[in-house]
Amino acid sequence: MGFLEGILYMIWRGIAIGIIISAPMGPVGILCIQRTLDKGRKAGFYTGVGAAISDLIYCLLTGFGLSFIEEFLEKNQNVIQIFGSVVLIGFGIYLFKSNPSKKLKKPSENRVSARLNILNGFLFTVSNPLIIFLIIGLFARFNFLLPEIRFYHYITGFIFIFGGALLWWYLVTLFVDKVRAHFNLRSMWLINKIIGSAIMAFGVFGIITAVIGIADASVREPELRSLYLNKERGFAPLGGNDSVCIISSEGPVDSARYLALGNPDEFTLAFRCENLHSSVGKRYRYLAPEGAERRKAFPAWQILLKNNRKTVAISINTIDNHTDETLSVPAICFNVSGVPGSSEKTLLKSGFDLYGGENSFSLRYSEGEIYLRGGNREYNPVLQLHVPERFDSIGFGATPGAMIRIDDLSLEYGLPKASVEDTGLDLDSIENKLLNSADPIEGVWEEFDRSLDESKLRMGGRYRLAIIKAPEGYSIVYLSGAVKNPTLWKRGMVKGTLLKTSFPDVYDIEWRSAGGGKVDGEIKAQREGSVIAIQFPYHNSTLRLRKVEKAD
């Protein structure tokens, strides 16, 4: 997208988003009207400016993907909501008891404190972090986050979001100021009572919903959770407080770092690993047990699973020794120890970066079976082990001379297969009906293209999906195409749900992983003709599906 085209693209979207964010008549809107009637237009407008500043901050946090802020808001939104609700109730009581006869003067005679009014508007709005979910929806609706948009385009968009919000408050205060002459002392007294009561009601409702949220969280099963770590969030659960997890061993013994599991029936660990000591022609230093310095080419790193009885180690390293005619080289070698009958090496010559690059891995444990998949572009089957044990921790190790960097680590556990619902439909018999459906959404859809921030989200395959009309919206049903955990996906399983919103052709989505858990964040879909764009704002990623037309 060119410079001018991008600027024009962002201007009207920014104005529209700014107006829509400000338009709902919540507590700050009521406060703005009351200030305009009570103290004049300037006071009301300054209150709106404070609200616009708060909205802009939340837009910046959403747009630039500050994940630690999003995580903090998500974890503490009930506490923040209670605090904000108490503030609303206190102000509502003050307003309810206020005497308008002491303040009913011409606006020009009132001394307006710009800073105080801006601060009030800001605090009223910033105390409601739930607005970030409205912003995510609007960004998805207006395609505000696109991979081809440059940084300076985004700056333009945010400036006009702020401008759109100011425009809204300018128009609101202008209208209220024009009709101000129609209010007398009694009507002002009545307005204060009504507005004060409304603000107190907002506060009470906020406290009730926050308490319900806290109660729901307290009874939720602790096992039904996911852990996601990347460079921005840090790797403290693996030990230490570093923002990047690097494991190395320069001594005679292995070095390892572990993550607690808690003996789950099943779990999936996904991560990316960069092997920093795997370059052609280099040998890496380490100290032998007797203290002598040694060097080794392509030292191995490990995936480790352990309990109080045993440790299973999957050692991984590159083989590039052309003098050994018994090996097909170069290749990446997987060697298992700690499992009876699994002493043979697995050699893979393709699908992996063999020399120092990044490879992604997915290890799943389920019903005594370990499935390992990996690759530099997609998940390839590596090995399957039968281990009739549960494990209380999983980790990574470096043998002497090795050094690895772990990133984009996610752990999903305690999610039974039954949580992925099977529709039980005979899809073969209804597929023809879907291809001829008059409903623009119902039909067979397949992947058109994708734009992913792979540090945050990786698709599990090139999906072919059926979207079927359901009482609550549409069911998204898996047909084929899974690459990640293909043994877990079966034709007819529910991949997600489409729910209608107040905007035409815009839907909320519940998107499910292979374990049955919901993908984090608010996900939106927008239909444009025969294409549906699914946006994952929390993951800065987009997947587009194209409707399959019936062949002539």
C-alpha cells in the first residue's frame, strides 16, 4: 500500500472508530452532559477530551500489541471494575445531593478548570478496561490492522481516532449548550437527581458483574488453563526472570530447566527452538569431568519429561559426518532414552533447518502416548512413544557444548478430547446441500490465504470447513486439512462458532484448538462476498476463507 493510499485508508477509519468508541452514552457521556448544563460548554468539552485521551491510550495498547498490558487487564479486570464502580457510586451520591441553585450561572461567569475536568473525564473512562474489547471489535470491523500498513500509517490512524472522539464531544456539547436555555432551576435539580441515580446504577451494576466474575473464576477448574510465554512475557516459570530463555552447558554435565505440569492426563507443549551451536565446520568448547577443555561438533539438546521415578529424554542434534558411510547425512537426529524398546535413532533429512535456524515443535502426551512433531515451515511427524506413566514436569536440556534459545512456548493441558464436540452429522450426504445453500454464510469454505505473526499464532493446517446454520448462529465444522495434531481432528468435529453482531456481515467467533480449548482473545469475522476474513487481533493475525462453489 502506497504512502498516500495508506494515509487516506486510515483517515476515515480513524474518525469512524473515534466516534463509535465515544458514542455509547455511559457514565462519562452523562457526566459530560451534566457538566455542560451545570458549568458551561467548556467544562463539558474538557471532560470529553479526558475521555478521548483514555480511549486513545487503550487504542495504542491494542494496536501495538502490548501483551503484558492485555494480560494484566484480563487477569485484573474484575478488581479494576470494582474500583471504578466505587468511584462512580461516590460521584453519583455527590451529584444526587448537589444544590444547583448555588451554581446556576451563565457559563461565561463560571471559572472552568480545564485540568480538573480533563482529569475527571480521563479517570471515568480509564477505570473501565473492558472498552479494550470494543476497540478490538472495531479494529476487526474496519480492517484497521493489516500487514501491509506501515508504522506512519498507524500513527495517522491513531491521530484521527483521537480527532474523531473530539469531534463527537464537540458536537454533543454544542447541542446540549444550545438547549441549555430551556432548563430552569427545578429542571436542573431534577437532572442532577436523575443523572446521579443513573451513575450510581452504573456503579452498582459494575460491582455486581465484577463479583459474579470473581465467583465464576473461583469455581473454575484450575486444570482447564493454558500457559503462553514469549519474549515479551518472559520465561520465569522455566526458572529465572530472563525475558529470553537460553540454555547452555559449558561444563561436564547437562544443564536443564523445567516447567511444572501437575500430573495431567494429557497436555500439549508447543515451542520454537533456535540451536545456537549447530554451525557447519565449528566445534564448541566445554570442560570434561577431569577438567580438560574439549570441543564438540553439533552437540545435542534435549526435551525432557520426568516424574519421581524416571526421566524420558529426547535428544536432538544435527548429523553431518560424511566420513560415516552408515549414516545418510546431513540430517537431524532424534534419539530417545528412558523408554524401553526405543533405542533406535530417527533421522530426518528434510523439513527442518539443520544449521542454527529456528524449528517449531509440538509434543503431545495423551493416554500414555507421546507424539512429537516438528519442522521449520510446518509440523512433520517425528516419533511416537508408548510411555504408560504420568509426568509432573517437562523441560529442556543442553548437553556439554550445546546452547539453545527457546521462544513462543505454550502449554495446554487438562483438556479432554470430549471437549471438542462431534456434530454427529453425515457430512457426505449434506455437503451437496451446503454447496447449493442460498444462505451466503452456509456452505463449504477452504483457506484462501493467511497473514500470521508467527511469534504469537500458528495455524494447525490448511483447513477445509463446513459452515452450517445453527439456532445460535453458525457452527464451523472441520472437514479436512489439519497438519498440527491431525490424529485429534476428525471429520465432523466443531472447530468454532459464528455469532451475529449488531454490524452487518460481522461476527464474533469462538475458535477452538485441537485440545478443545478456546483460542485466547476476542476473534472477529467479516464477510465480503465469497470471502470471510477471520481476524485474531490479540495475535496480530488474519485467516481468510474462500467459499467453495459447486462445479458445473
